[in-house]
Amino acid sequence: MAPPLLCIMGPTAAGKTDLAIALAEQCNAELISVDSALVYRGLNIGAAKPDYPHHLIDIRDPSEPYSAADFARDAHAAIIDIRSRGRHPILIGGTMLYYRALLSGLDDIPATDLDVRSRIEARAAVEGWPALHAELARVDPVLASRLHPNHSQRISRGLEIWQMTGRPLSDWQQGEKHPAVMGDVMALAVCPSDRQVLHKRIADRFGVMVDQGLIDEVRKLHERKDLNVGLPSIRAVGYRQLWAWLDGEVTWEEAQSNALAATRQLAKRQLTWLRKWPHLTWLLTDDAGVLSSVEGETGAGNINWSNVVTDNDKKIPLSSSKSLLIALKQWFGELS
């Protein structure tokens, strides 16, 4: 039987990385990043790239697309490598499609055609993404009904598959799936119980990123002639909005507002994924990052979560909760 696999999920700015690092240090574990922006070199400040070692960080140049299928392959290899050295892999991040690719498998959908995608991106620059969303609704109403009219990446992918194959992407997604990993999985989602707390963290973090040099970071990428907004790296939240400012399409004030709105929308999409995720244990925190309640799969890992929640009375942040660390050590088999 395969050893247990821990996944720490959650929306952006929820505080999941602090918990993952604490667990890695206490549980003989190594972290595997599940983040579609952190794979790219040069996306540091805006992607909140951690200093602590993670697998699958800085593995691609921004000019190179990286897919969910690529992630499933690379994460599987990292899991095997970590376990071969007697350590435990912990998956940490909020790119839910990556989790699905690894744990549930993907359909045999054709690979990206950059020429087709470039033509779609060029049309979007003229007509706007809502117009292309309306077109997608005519050829793939199932997919379109699940997307916001400005969700450029998925609208582009839907139209791309339709133009390449004549079949809706939603049809392709009904095919047979093959998970990359098997075995016992415990999925934890870290999230503030109050949505306004999450929004404040997003705003505060963006301000810190600007102070740390986000503008210069994006400007360096913008100066490269081989990068453009059609690439997944530059479509990352925050980068795309500042790119538009550097292109003179919006004012600085509009760019900031757009970046914050896009980050809140990202968090909303992540939460939508998480609410549908099977057997998920929610670790809900207050505005100080203290665990306030456990919901969802409260029997996960045979852990007595009520004992973990009692740390709330001591006002201990989730990442410093000794009872949680002990419980997960036991789950990993690090304690008898």
C-alpha cells in the first residue's frame, strides 16, 4: 500500500504556506508546490514565492508554457523521489486543476496549439473576452455556463479545442481518467471563516508586493521581446494587470484596482473548486490566523479534531498549533 499523501489546499493569501512549512520541519517531510505561477523563474514577488525549499518551483522559463499534465508527471516523479529517501511528500498550493490532474487524472485532451491560441488572443484584444465568451456559449454551452465572461485562460482553451477538433471541450472532459498517484490522501483546506478577512489579506499583501519591488519585476519581464500576454506566465494574476499598465492601456490606479479584483476572483474560483472537492477537511481560521473550527470531513485521518481546535483558546496561530503537528505526525507514522 502506498504511504499517505497530505495535500494542503486553500484560496490565495489564506496562510496555508506557513502551515506547510511548519509541518515539513516537524514531520520529516518535503514540500511540493501546487502553484501555476511558482513554476516560472522570474515570477517572484508577484507570485509570493517562498524562501523555503519546494519541489516544482523555478522549473520553467516564462516563455515556456506548463500544463496540468506536465505538473502531474513532475509531481509524481517528485513524490517517488521524496519517498525513496524515507521522507514524506506534502503537496501545498491553490492551483486546483493541478490537484485534479494528479489525484483524479485528466482526459486525453489535445495539447495546446500556440498558433491557434495566438489568433484567439489577438481577437480578444480587439473584441474583448465577453464577446469570445458569447461565442464559446454557442459552441460549448456547458463549459461557457461555468465560466466568468472575463476568464480569459479557460475561454481561450475552450475555443482552441473547438477550433482544433470540432468537439466541445466539455465533451473531451467526459473521457476516461487515470490518476498519477494512488493511495491514502488527506486533503486539508486552510481558509479564514470570514471572507472579508481574506479580502483584507489580499489587499495588504498586494501593497507589500509593490513596496518590495513588484513594478520593477514586471517591467523586467515586459522588456523581454519573447514574452506576451498570451503566455500562461504573463496571464498570472497581478502580472497581467501590471502588464496592461506598462502597455499604456490603463492608469496605475486602474491597474492596482484590476489586480486586486482579479485576485479576489481567483480566490472565489478556488473556493468554488474546494466546496466540490471530495472528503475535504476545512481548517477555518479567524483574523489572527487562529484555528476557530473544523468542518467537512471531520473524521479525516482518524484525528481527534476537537482536541486540535482547543488550541484556539490559547490564541495560537494554526502554523504553531502543537496539537495539530502532533496529530499529523501520528498520521504520517512519525509517532507511535
